[in-house]
Amino acid sequence: MPEFIPVLAVLVLLLLLSGFRIAQEYQRAVVFRLGRFTSVKGPGLYWLIPLIEWQKQVDIRTVTVTVEQQETITKDSVTTKINAVLWYRILDPQKAVITVENYNAAVYQAALTTLRNIIGRHVLDEVLKARTTINEALRAIVDETAEAWGIKIEMVEMKDVEIPSSMQRVMAMEAEAVREKRARLIKAEAEFEASQKLAEAARIIAENPLALELRRMQMVTEVGAEHNSTTIVMLPSDMITLAGSISSYLNAKKP
């Protein structure tokens, strides 16, 4: 019997040593004793009672989950295909292990169903243009659900929104019509401003005959600057009027 004592001591020592565990800085261990929760341990070195206590380790770092593409219908009855990305992390390891069987699958399914529901509340234009608002609403809803599991939803982002090709053609035609309308409005405004400037210039010239003569001289200079072989000389209006008066006077004097 005494010869078994060293062997038994070695076995007991090995059994005690087997209870030591190490958790990394980003890990936490949820410890159970005879099936009941006792504590959360880690990071670093800790000891479990062999054969009585066991652990479930969880990673508390931020986890990235890609939500597979979903075919959903918007509020205005347009079929779209949308996929998203979800970021979350565990705040309470105890709840994450005890309150839900598989927290990864639970968070994924919550994000999946919420994405389908929230897209159905918005029209297509809102889905395409108001992504930030929809992403925040989606994050808030999923976060409220995951809070009971000790999980924090950090961010939810829609990646791609795929719409039918027929709808793409309609949207392209609408965008083209909007651009054409904008171009016509700009052209009309430019013509209106030009007409106002011309009317103002005509008023100034009518009030000041010298301005008309200066404009005539400027036109002669512009014509000459174009390297034309023919130059048109425009006589002042006073000379034309004077010549007309002389001609009328001479015709009246004829017998």
C-alpha cells in the first residue's frame, strides 16, 4: 500500500494542475459549477475545480457579419435585392452564454428579419438616397433586440442595393428628363438676362446720340479686326439726316 502513495500523490497533483486555464486579453470564461453559473473569469491565468467546474469561453472583440443578399419589396412595390454588413461585440458574457443558445446565429437572424421589415417601410427613393437614416434605424432596432443577450450592435451598413433592369432604365430616363429641364431653365434665364441688358443698352443709346456714334465706330473696328477684304464704313446719323434735308430743299427749289 505505501508504494502507491507516491503514484496517488502524482495523480492528485496532475489533477490539480489540470484545472489551470489561460484566457487571452480578448477572451472571457463563463464558469459553471455542477451546472450552475458561478463567475466570469479572465483574462490571464485562473483555476477551475477539476471534474466539478467547466467553462465556456467567448470572444469580446468586435465581430463582423455579412448579411446575405435578401430579396425584399419596398413600400412602393419595387422588388430589390439588398445585402448588408453587421458589427457587434459582447458586453455581458454571462447573458451571451446563458440567455441564448447561439448568440452568433441569433444576432444574424435578428439583422436579417429587421432588414426585410425596415425596407418594406420605405419607398425606393428613400432606400437609395437616405441610407444613413435607414442604417441608423436598422442598428437601433437590432441593438434593442440584442441588448437582452448582452450584445452591443455597433454598426449596420447596407452594402449594395440591386434593382430590376427595367426600373434602372426608367430611373435613367427620369434623370435625363431632369437634366434637360435644368438645362432649359438655365438657357431661359440667360436669355432673359441678355434681353434685359439689351433693353437697358437701347434706352441709354436712345437718350444719348453720342453713344450711338461710339457704338458705330466700335463696330467698324470689330469688322476690321476680322481680316476681311471688305470694310463697311457707317456714316453718322446726323450726316444722313443733313443730306436728306438738303436733298428735299433742292427738290423744292426746282421749277
